[in-house]
Amino acid sequence: MEKNLEPKDRFDLEQEILACWKINEEIKLLTENICETDITKDVIINVLIGIEQLYEWRFNKLWDTFEELIEEKKIIS
């Protein structure tokens, strides 16, 4: 993955934390579709695999930002 050339700050970290909270919305939407439609088991599994990968990337991006801010002493560990 390409590294962002602009230095990050605590506001970037905050935005990335908020983006990770979207998992709740994703689970709620999936649950609604399971309850209200004839969604198949295969579709559910594929959606869950996609959500897992998406949030792996989100959390990795969040961790990279956190480490960058620690390294640059923009936040204190």
C-alpha cells in the first residue's frame, strides 16, 4: 500500500477511529437483510468475508497512523 506523503495529525487519527466504528452500521445492515430478505447463506458468507477484509485494512491504516504519530512525537505514548 502506498504511504501518504502528507504528515498526519491527531485529527487524522480521530477520523480513522471513527471510520472503524462503522462496523456497527455494517453489522446492522447485514442483520436487517438477513431478517427481511431471502438472502442465501453463500451471500452472507461472502459479505462477512468482505467486511472482514475491509476492516483489516481500516484497522491497519489506523495502527499505521498511530505509530506515525508516536514516532513523530505528535502524541505521547
